[in-house]
Amino acid sequence: MRQLTLILRNPVFWVLGLYLFFCYLMLQITLQYIPYDTDVAFLRIKQDYTGYAHYRIAFFVHVYTSMLVLLAGFTQFSARLRKKWPTAHKNLGRLYIVVVLVFSAPSGLVLGVYANGGWSAQVAFCLLALMWFYFTLRAMQAIRQQNYTAHQRWMWRSFALALSAITLRLWKYGLVWAFQPRPMDVYRWVAWLGWTLNLIAIELYIIYRKQS
Amino acid sequence: MQYFTSFWWACLCLWAVACQPKSTSENKAQTDEANTKPTQTIKDSSQSKTDDAPKPMSKVEGYYTGVFEPTNFDSENDVYHANKITISIDSLDKTQQWLYGHSIVAGNKRPFKGTYQLTDSGYVAKVKEPGDNRYDGQFRFTIKPDQQSLSGTWEAFRKDFSATATRYVLKRKTFKYEPSLGLPPGVEWAALYNHALMMGHTRKGERLSGDVVKLNASAKALKKEEVANLYRGDLEVIRNAIYARHGYSFKNRKMRFVFDHIDWYMPISIDVRNELTDLEKKNIDLLKRYENHAARYYDVFGR
């Protein structure tokens, strides 16, 4: 019983549980596109573009690979796990970097160009993809130079943007629940809210860490 | 860390709301798509020609349209509504004094026949529906050719549903498909539609807004951009207005709440699929894509 109370009091337990729950929801979204079909779910309203091979490739690459980013990234920030299994940290880190730099971010950029919601949303998603790529690249360079502090900071930023997959959808849910805006208005709002606030939060945290 | 956990707590609370079951979603499945599933077929072969437009020369034959108003009503258990009905007088047998016709109301098309007498006040008729449908009954009405009207009462054979007796004063009207007909401004406030919404017959995002009168899906090809930012409720009515222009009688009660109050609307058919123009079919496909998307994704975690 005391054991259980300890577990329940540990915020890590809750954060992890919540995170896995959202990963499960993301998996549900991913599974809508298995088996391969260009006229399901989100693609039902993207029929103008599903005729383009590059759009189709980008879309399915993004959908199929991005789950890995969420799974590989999360445990990397625990100092204890890093010390206990340094090889695991290295390998998961490699996986994260390859998936982001080769698959998720470039495909995200293509999708951003064709995003719903007009120029504002397109700019938001393209910026997101470019910054995500840049942060991840800098993190990779930093670790190659054995600069651990810089590596950690760039990875925080990178993962803050990766989490926009979840926060964007949460904002959407919250906005619709509270205000019931028009469908594309919601989309324009969350295209920005989804990642900018994550980035601000992590920058504030970095500043806070520097000071203390 | 404190800040971080409270953020996730807030997220969890949001999610608790997200996971509430949606009790009304089943409702939708049964009321929508009535137009694609004609449930009635007219078995009586003598009535098989009732779809033909009535002869224009006749004084009596033709369409009479108006409100079918319940006179006994279970106000405790049901939303009050008077449906729009069209009674079509198809032919008169003058030697035998028989009258043939059919009625169309709430997506239900039923033939009737009976006897009539020519009196000072007009043609006084007493006609019956076949009786093999739950909602069949007996009409008594008077047709006044000089006033172009048909008025009377109806009583159901069975009494095991709400509103088993009605009265009506119908006006003679000819039907003509006119693609330019629009919805009147203010239709979004259709009182009964909003009432149904409050009673839980509709889901969030199904409210009508002023947009609903802006697009005519029979008159021009709709663009993706025009429909992408519309609420599901508006899209649904814009699409159903296509069927309404063809005289489709709605099984879907929500649609009746909207269209029954529009002057030009007269229900004359329970299947208009063959009447749709290519333009309309294209628009229906586009509208349905966004309707379905909104229904499935508007208020859930996703896009």
C-alpha cells in the first residue's frame, strides 16, 4: 500500500502515463491510414493534392514514421536512464535524429506547403518543419563535438516542437470545446498555437536553468 | 516540474470531457440519408402512374400543398411539429364518382382512393390509404376549384403513435424545378430546429449560421474554399436544399424543420436521385466530404 502511494505521488508516473495515453491516441490516428488508402480520414478533404506523387509520399512518410519520434524521444530526457543505459540513449538518439532529419521534418515541410487554412497556416507549418530540422541538426552537431550542454538545449527545443503533434490537437480540442469556432478558423489558430507556445515554454525553461 | 505537471493535469481534465460518450450520434444515422433509401413502394398497380404530372386542364386534379397540422398530440413526449404535405389528386372517375390520388408527407408517399360527391361547396371526398403501412389512415376533404383549395381532416387507422389526427387547408400549386431558388434570410433561426438542438437531437457544431443562405449548390459549382470553413449544420442544409428544390419529401425531421417553413418548398417525391443535375451531384460530393469530416473530426482529438 505504501509502495502504491509512493508511485501515485510521483509526478513522473503521471507524466509518463499521460504521455503514453496521448501516444496511444496518436497511434489511433496513424492506424487510420493502414492499409494504404488515399481517400480516408484527413485525405478525404485533400483530394486536390492526393493526385501528386510527392504529396502522397510526403503524407505517408510523415504519418508512418512520426510515431517513432514520440516514442524514441521521451525517455531521452531522464538523467537517471542516461546514466544507467548510456548505449540505449545513444541508439534511441540516433533513431530520433535519422527519423526527424530524413523523414519527418522534410515530409512535414512538403505537407506544410499544401496545408489547409490558407497562407497563415502554411507559413506556420513550414516554419515548424524548418525549425524542427534546424534544432535537430544543431543537436546532432553539438553531440559530435562532445558539447553536452548545447546538445541538451537543442534537443529540448527539437522535442518541444515534436510534441506539437500532441499539443496542436489538444489546442484544437480545447478551442472547439470552449468556443466552437469555424473548422478552418480553428485550424489557423492551432497551426500557430500548437508549437509557438511549446517553444516559448522551453526557452523560458532554458533561461531558468541557466540562471539557477 | 511543478509547472509541468499542472499543465498535464489541465490536459487530463480536457480529456475527461473528450471521452464522454456521444449519445446522439446514433440518432443521426437513422435520420440522415433518407433520400438514398426510399422505403415505400406503391403496390397498387392502378396507382403506378401517380408520378406523372397532373393534367393542367383539369379543374380538380393537381397538387395541393400546405400544413398537415396535428389536432391530437402527445405534447409530453414529442416536439410539436406540423409537417408540410402535398396531396395530389391524380384522377377522377366521373361515372363511378371515384377519386384517386396520393399524399406525400415526411418522406412517406401513400396512394389513396375513395368516393366523392359534387355539392354546392365543392367536391366532398372520403378516401382511404391502403392500410398496410403503420401511418395509413382516412382523409375527408373538400376541394373548392374556384378557390384552388383542398381542406379537411385525416385520421389514422391505428392509434399507437403520436398525432393520429390532423387538419389541413391546402393551396393548389404547380411544381417546377427552379435551381435559382434560395433559402430566405433568417432561416438559420428556424425555431423548431433550434428547439430540436436543445432537446439533444443534434450535435455541437450543427447549429445554423447566417452562412446557410449564402451558397446555392444547385446554381453554381462550389469551390473547396467556400465550404471548408462552414459548420456542419450549414453544409447539411446547403446540401439538402438541392433535394428540396426537386421537391424531395424529407424523412429527416431536422430538415423538415428547416424546409417546411419555406414558401417555395413543396414535397412531391420521395426519391429525387434521377432528377439531380451533374452540377448538383458534384456539389453533393464536395459537401458530403466536408460534412463527414466535420462529423468525424470537428470535436475530437485529431485534425
